[in-house]
Amino acid sequence: MLFRSAEAEGHHWDTPDAQRQAVSCLIRHLWLPRLLHNGDIQLMAHSVEGRVPYSDPALLAFAAQVPLAAALRDGIEKHHLRAAAAAVLPDSIAWRPKSALTKNLAARPLIHRRFRKAWNRYGAFLEPYIDPAEIDRLGPPATDRDTGIQFRLLALLAWFARFSNESP
């Protein structure tokens, strides 16, 4: 149904650039009108500070016209946006490299405990897809990669529990 909405607007899915245009159409017409409202509700419900992306339909329509290859110029992501910002911000801000959010290392043991509990209860659901012996080798996460793997599996198991009418 969603794909038909983009196709009704004249978009297709044949090339990466066409796919980007079609997804932009879906965002502008289906998801954007509720983005700010839903984003605020979800962020406030979990006491999380967040930011909702630019949500002006005219700006998004303009940005959708930029060819995919032009979005990354001279190896710099968001080149056009940075160039526009450079007119009003110091270069040290407009052109600074992206930086990752800090990691909450204290959450690793909690994620591991919850993952183990969920795996013990619902792991059979994933056994056709994931080797249980590999899961048994997962100890408390020592790296961000390990934490990410366990968190993603925990989220998948929580989803299974929720939609299989069982509680986690």
C-alpha cells in the first residue's frame, strides 16, 4: 500500500536515485504530517531529549531534487547543508566532522542480563536462524559491537514476546 502511494505520485523503484525520490515522497506525504507530534510523545514518554528532522515539506521537496551523488561532495556528508550553514556559522562549526553520541557503558551489564533472560524464555523462536551455540558463547559485552548485538537480539525477542501474546 505504501509503495502504491509513491507510485501514484509518479515514482518508481528501478534505481537507487529513484528509490530515494520515492522514499522522500512517502516521508513527505505519509509520515511527515505526524512526525513532530509522534516524536514529541515518544521522546517525552521516555524522558529522552531528541530532535525531529527538518519537517518543512517545501525544504524536503527541494532536497529531494538533489542528485544522490551530489549529497556527498568532496567526501563531506551534507555538503550543501554545511555550505548554507557556513554563511551564518563559524567554519569550525559548519564544517566540523560528525561525532558519535557517548556510550553508556554502565548499561552493558543490564542489557546482558535482560538479553539472557529473554533468550532463556524466547530463544527457541530464533534458533532456526541463529546458532544457539554462538549465543551461549556471548558473555557480558566488552565492546560496543557486542552490546549492539545483544541489544538488537533483545529488541527482537521483546517484539516476539509482545506480538506472540506473551509478556517478556
